[in-house]
Amino acid sequence: DVKVTQSSRYLVKRTGEKVFLECVQDMDHENMFWYRQDPGLGLRLIYFSYDVKMKEKGDIPEGYSVSREKKERFSLILESASTNQTSMYLCASNGEQETQYFGPGTRLLVL
Amino acid sequence: AQSVTQPDIHITVSEGASLELRCNYSYGATPYLFWYVQSPGQGLQLLLKYFSGDTLVQGIKGFEAEFKRSQSSFNLRKPSVHWSDAAEYFCAVGPNDYKLSFGAGTTVTVRA
């Protein structure tokens, strides 16, 4: 079974803090993704990575950056957290036929 | 550009009744199509997928979906719903440079 893990299930941070969300997959997948999920908006792609050290912006990259130093690990960074970044963050990696496998999610609250 | 529409935001169904969730897509070629389920506070779990071949696809938990190219649809069905099927369901289409586009989701409530 594909396993995608995320470093935290719940996080509470203060406005202006730098926040790191980490994601690890164990299937040697090339591509990894970060989404945010908000009620009524579905999943919106923040960034994705198609190889180590390679990344592309998704639909809503503003206020976020990413890092992929190793194939199995993809980190999402909020440089200076703001209250409008309170959300559910989902990481995924994709395998055959572009099937995406998701982690359990991190629910982030920015105060 | 690819996109997905799930016309129903919320559906309520009685336990034991049948369920159908609608999904319409826009895509320039033969799509890969997916249905995912999300229980509260959890990540998304793959229910089933279509990429070629038989247009009626069987998935986990007793779900099936039918790809209809002429209608640009990929509706999800289950003949008899269980209380544990209460969740949010997402349809997705792709690929576009490895990326998928997701619908806004349909929340299913199951009443006893």
C-alpha cells in the first residue's frame, strides 16, 4: 500500500510565524503535490514537484514556498503565516495513470 | 482547460437506499477520471478510477461509476447505502502535466 504521511495533524501558529509542513511518501513517486482545502472550494493546488529540486507553481502559490531536497520528502513553507492561511493542507504523490495518493492532512489554525 | 463540476453540494439519503453522485467534466482528449472519498478530518481515499476500456468501473466499498463520453459525465453510484458512507465525495479529471482538477465536492448525509 502507498503511504503518504504528514508531520502534523493539527497545528496552531501565530500571525507572522514561519511554518513548515512536511510530507513523506514511501513509493518512490516522482511527483508530489500540496493542496489546500476550504469549504465549498474543493482542493486547490498550491505547488507541485516533478523531481528533486524541481517545482512548479499551482493555482494559488502566493504566500507559500516549497522544498524538495529528497525524492520522498516535500515540504510546504509559509514564510509569514497570516489568518487567511488557516485551512486544511493535503499532500499527495502520484503513481500509475496519474493516480494521486493523499496523506491524512494537516489542519492549520493561524491566530 | 480541464475542469470538473459536481452539481450537488449536499445529498441526503436513507440507509439502504441507492445513491448517485453526479460529475461533469471538461477535457480536451480522453480523460483519466477519479472518485475520491473523504471522511471528516481525514485525507482523500481513492474509490475508483477510469483511464481506458470498460466504461463501467467497479471500486471499493461497493461503489461503481460509468464514463459517458457523449455526456462528459462520470457519475458515481451505490445500490444500497450504509451509514458509514456519510462523507464528502470528490470527482477529479486529468492529467494536465501530471495535475488533476478536482470538483468542489458533494457531502453525503445518511439518515437512519
